Amino acid sequence: MVQITLPDGSSRDYASSVTVADVAASIGAGLAKAALAGKVDGKVVDTSFVIDKNSTLAIITAKDTDGLEVIRHSTAHLLAYAVKELFPDAQVTIGPVIENGFFYDFSYKRPFTLEDLAAIEKKMTSLASLDEAVTRRVLPRDEAVAYFKSLGELYKAEIIESIPADQDVSLYREGKFEDLCRGPHVPSTGKLKHFKLMKLAGAYWRGDHKNEMLQRIYGTAWATKDELQQHLTMLEEAEKRDHRKLGRELDLFHVDDHAPGMVFWHPKGWAIWQAVEQYMRQVYRDNGYQEVKGPQLLDKTLWEKTGHWDKYRDNMFTTESEKRDYALKPMNCPGHILIFKQGLKSYRDLPLRYGEFGQCHRNEATGGLHGIMRVRGFTQDDGHIFCTEDQILAECVAYTTLLQKVYADFGFKNIIYKIATRPAQRIGSDEIWDKAEHALIESLRASGCEFELSPGEGAFYGPKVEYTLKDAIGRHWQCGTIQVDFLMPERLGADYVGEDSARHRPVMLHRAIVGSLERFIGILIEETAGALPTWLAPVQIKVLNITDAQAEYARTVAKTLQNQGFRVELDLRNEKITYKIREHSMQKVPYLIVIGDKEMASGAVAVRARGGQDLGVMSADAFVQKMLADIAHKSNI
């Protein structure tokens, strides 16, 4: 007798062993048809999996997150099947699931083309329509190696040879195609209906540049046609908003092979940077932070003491001088501890909050660089709070409130909260980690925030809250963080004199709100499609004359507005006013002031707001008041 307990708490008894598919069929024909996999005692398995003991079971369908994972994994195999049908000489390597889709790497004698991509997708649709059963078998490792070598699949053989000799491996077959895989997979190819191949790329075998360059095909797969279409529409919108494209069109910045992963800020882009930095500097001042500045180069021994040398050595830029080894700082925290250690600190000084616009460098792989979103040189709005254990909760609650206000000022109201807990490789005792994790959990509860846990995703020295923004087209951007650290102050010998006159270790809270300023500005550009709100726009006002007769008055208006602190540019070119308006509208300038004879005669200005809205004629003073109100209220105009 086998008893199966279902998610609703009910149970079903079976006289003997049953498969997941058998259980689904016994519940109902509709569920049997929809079943893609099962979750037996918490593990996702094929519908053909045999349950031979009392177990919990959830039937997985396309409506479940696990079901979508199975669909994408199975579609990657369908891709490989199609490639082998069309290009028999191609060798298949690996094909994992990634966010929103999958990819598969192939070795082939010539580069695939976009025409090949269309043909492969068509073949995938044809193969899926055959609704061929997907079956699993298990072979001893050495037998599997010999099998794939006989097929000429040398990459697969190499993968299997890296598996211990005493282990068996599982293979999945659909039609004429069989592949190495742990599974699980959909029961038949007919379940795979809503997919699209997206792009081609290169990828080194096993990620090593010394190995052969393979061809990677990316695809996306979804449970329904509507979900697929929504995703494709989102990608189209994301392409329009691409910060790299807008950075060129709006003349904001560029990246250059002379400094890979570094940003060259143009005047307009630097104006945005300054607006963000000055806003955050005011946030520092208003919330009890003392701004500091640490050096770029620090001795290797410091990074060894903190543990960063062991964890991040490969991502650090190093140099040598006078037989001493140094590293460009990849983060600011050790420098802030050294500042804290200067002079005797008392419990009365705590909490002590330091803030720095700290420039950091990390040796990211070239293939991972992406515009200004992922770079090697970046600046963080980095802050560290030194406090007592009793002050952790209040500081974390205050920080979350502050972060929410900052994000709202930048136009983000939808925040996702995650607590990343202790990783397997960490320093410190479980008791310390218990305290740190408990403090973060209680702080979000006290802030009224719903949150989820990310087990094992914390830093090696402490857990953290990750604050993720959801943008206008549904994408997620992890920006802010706060980490509770009992350990780094101890490693670097930081202490304070307590009320009992004894020496105590402070707790260190690592925090950043926007994170990398480069990345955050990239997010802002994409969120607004380059139409930044007035307070952030690099050029807030363009003053345009209709004829040369108004040039002097236009200069006077522009100077008056500049004296108010606004970012103003003049356009006195001998061009038609319609041409000027169209050009500056495309540059997404928030306000255009048009000056003709009537405006000059009355000492007024004609104002057009971004989006073609005609605000009519008003006095210069009235326009100044409107601008000041827009900026004060962080208006989206």
C-alpha cells in the first residue's frame, strides 16, 4: 500500500507503486492532460517517476513556476534536436535554462546565420507537432561515454568523463534524438508550443578562452501564447529604451576600448550624474551621515585581514610599488573602519554614520560588461553605520524608510524585499549569524514590508536585505542593500569604550541606496526612455528665437533663468522655429521657451512642455515659479 499526500492535505491510497502520471489520471482527466512533472517529497521529477513509498506529491502544470522551468529545459533539448536534424555534423554541448528562457551551445564548421535561426525554429515547431514521447534511461558512466563517442558527440563524452566512474548517468530521448540530462522533462514534445529563438552569440567551451569558440543559440519559452507575446513586446520596448542607444542619441556618455568597462561622461551625462550625486549628498546631510573619502589603493595585507583577498582576488586590480603589493579597492568598507579607528570612540558617539561616493574597481570579465550597467570602474553611494547591537533594529528600520523615500523621489514605488541568508562558505559562528539574520527579519517586519528569503545568498561576512526595483515595463533591478556585519570590525581591531568603561566591538551596517551611480543612471535612462524628469534632465530649458530680431531678448531670458540655477541652453540658429522645436523635442528637453516679437514686446515667454503641450504665454517670473515647483516636487515633467 502506498499513500500519497496532496498539497491540500488530502491523501490517496494505492495498492502498489504508481507513477506521477497515474496519480494525476486518478484525480481527473484534465489534470492528467495538463501534468508536466511532479514534485515528490519536494523534488521535481518526471511524470513517469515511480512512487513506491508513502510520499507527498504536487502535480506540476504550466501554471507553476517549476512547470515553466521544465518547459524551458525541454525546449532547449528540442532546439538541439532540430539543429541535429538540419545540421547532422553539429556537435551539441550544454543547454541550460536561464532567466526567461534557455540557450544551447554547438560546435559547427561554419557560423550559423539568421536564416539558419529561422529554419531551426521552424523545424522545432514541426518536431513538437509530432508529439513524440520523451523517455528516460540510465547508463553506467563508461557505457554512456562510449555511446556518445560512437555518435561523434565528443563534447558530451568529455562532460560525462568528468563524472565519477561509479556513477550512473541519465539520458532522455525524443524521436531520433537522445541527450545527456538530469531532467526532468515534459512527457512529450507536444507540450512545447510557445517559444521563439532570439539571437546568436559566441561562447568558449567550458567558459575558457583557451578552448574552442562555440556557437550559442538563445531562445525563450512560455506556458501560453499571450505570455510569449507579452515577453516579446517587453523586449521590443526594452530595445527602444536601451541606455546604450539613448546614451549615443542624447550625447550622454560613451565607453571605449582604450578603457574597457570604464565610462567617458559627456557634459550632458555628467550633469545627470551631478544631479544624482548632489541629491544623495543632501540625503547624507539630512540623515546624520558624515561624508568621508578614502584612498583608491590599499595594501594587500588589509584585504587579507578582511577576507576579501581569498574571496575576491581574481576580481581585484593589483599593482606593486617599492616591493609592496597593493590593490585598487573593490569596495569601501575597510577604509571606513580605518577612519573609525582614528581616535578613541565612546558609546556616546554611536551610531556613527559615514557616507562616501567611493570609486571602486572590479576586474569583471569582458563578456560580462554592459554599457554603464556593468562596468569595471564605478562609484557607490556607500555608507557604513557603526552601532551597538541594541541599535541595529532602529538603524535598519530608519534605513528602509529613507530608502523608500529616495526611490519614490526617483519615480520608483514598487520595491521587492529579499533577505539573503548565510552562505555555505562564510566566516563567524552560527550564533552571530542567528543574531544578524534575526535583526534584518525583524527590521522589515517593523517596517511593514512583505519579504522573501534567499537562502545562502548572503555575503561571506554577513546576511543582507536586497532592495529590488520594478520598472515601468516590469523588469527587476536590484539596487539597494543593507548588511549586518559583526565580523569585519573584529578582524580590523575596531572598538569603542562602553558605558562600563570596557572595550567593545561595534556592529557594522554596510548600506547603499542607489548602489553603483553608473548603473542607477542607466536604470533611470531606461525607466524614463531618456525623458528624465525636470530635476534630473541634463538640459532643463531650451530658449529658441524665431528670428534674429529676438536674439538679444532670448539671451537675457536665458541668463535670467541660468541665474536661478536652471540648466539652460540657447538656440539662436537661423533655422525655422518648427525645425528647432522638433529637434529639441527629440532630445527630450522638458521645456522649450519660444520667443517671437509678441513675447519680446510684452516681456513674456511662450512655453511648450515636453510631449508637445502648449502652456501658452506667461511672465518670466511665473515660469521660474513653475520650474521651482517642478523641481521641489520631483515632478515627472
